Amino acid sequence: MQPSVDLYNTSYANYALDVYQQVRIETYGQDLGQTSWVNEEESRDIPRMLHLEASSRVLEIGCGSGKYALHLANSVPCTILGLDINAPGVHNANQLASDAGLAERAEFKQCDASKTLAFDDSSFDAVFSNDSLCHIPGRLELLREMLRVLRPGGRMLFSDALVVGGMISYEEITTRSSIGYYLYTPPGENERLIQQAHFQNAQVSDTTQSATTIAKRWYDAREKRKNQLLEFEGTKNFEGLQAFLSCVHRLTAERRLRRYLYLAEKPL
């Protein structure tokens, strides 16, 4: 059985180190603090899909290091609030916002998104989550909360890289789940829950290939810098993360696990 390994605390605590920046650039083509399966094209498309503009108030669930939210706050530019349960990630995000002079437009809070969101109805123009809903129990309740805090006509977007597309062994599940809590989704379930939460005009895109490509690049970028990374991660964690990335690549390349992007609207 694959032992538990740490991805998020390691990534966020060592965010500013040159070796981790190099890994992100080699993996994604740009450094937006990523620990997800979002490629460059998807990163560029998210503001368009969400209809973001300068007046938009945006909520990100699972903001991680905060760098992508800051990218939106700077480039759109919009006002954004990022939520994450990981304390080092939230601390890092607020520090980056302060350093970039974006604290007035970008704020980050530690939050358990499986609980009721502490915002009034219709507080946001858009809500999104990049590869984070798989870590949060109670997906229908969360989708209903996302709907509640959206203004009428506002847009919601999330990606799910754990849609089951074939047979997966116990060993593969334990390795794929080694970095934390995960929900595996049967085909069609997200679409059903989106409808049950009363979103409309749902659109679904198959983005499995991006997870396949990113997992391979991430593994290779880390392997090239093995000696450096061992200093910060230790042998057990380094090898555990490499096994995790290798497993993601294999399962998505064989389409036994699939990644989909979901976009929907709150009715007017």
C-alpha cells in the first residue's frame, strides 16, 4: 500500500525556492504557482468562459498558492477572493498579494468549503475551482452554495480529474489517493449534480489529455532535479510524489481516469 505523502504543504512552504519555480515553469510553461492539471490554454480561457471584466467580483474555491487568482486580479483586472483549507497556502497567497500591491483586489482566507460559505446571497459574479472539488466532501451541497452566492446570470466553472473511465486496481487507487482525501466520480454524476443544484446551460469539455501531459512533464521536471528536491522533501516524500505523478500519467493516458471541465450559469 502506498504511504501518505505530502504535496501541498511541501509545495506552498517551498513556493519561492528556485528549484520549485523551475519545476513549475518546465511543467506548465509558466509559473502561476500551480499544483493542478490546468494547462496554459485553459488558464487563458477561464476569464473568457466566466465572462470576467474589471467590475467582476470572483470567488475561487481551492486557491492554493494564490498565484492564479493574483494573475486574474492583475490581468483582467477583477476583484477576487480565494479560499483554501491549507494554512501555508493562504499565508503564501496573502503575502504574494501584498508584495504585488494587489491586496485591495485580491484577498485569501482559510476555509473549509464543505461547510456553508460565509457570504450573502448573490455576492459574486463568478465562482470557479481548478481541480479542487475532488478534495471536498458533499459536492451537491457545495454546488448549491456556489449557486447561492452567485448573482443571477453569474457563471460557475470547475474541473474534475477523477471521473472513472475504466477498471482501476486497489494499488492504483491508493497511489492516486496518497496525497489526501479524494472523491472518485462515476460518469455523468457531475452533470446530474449540476442539474440538481439548479444550474442551467451546462457545458462539458473533455480535458483528460492536459492531465496526461502535465503529469509526465511534472514527473520529468522533478526527476531532473532529484538531488535538489531530496534536500527539502526527503527520500520517502520525493519517491511518493513521483509514484503519484507516474500513476496519474498512466491512468489518464489509458483513460481509466478522465478529467472534465464543467461550466454552467445561475438562472436569471
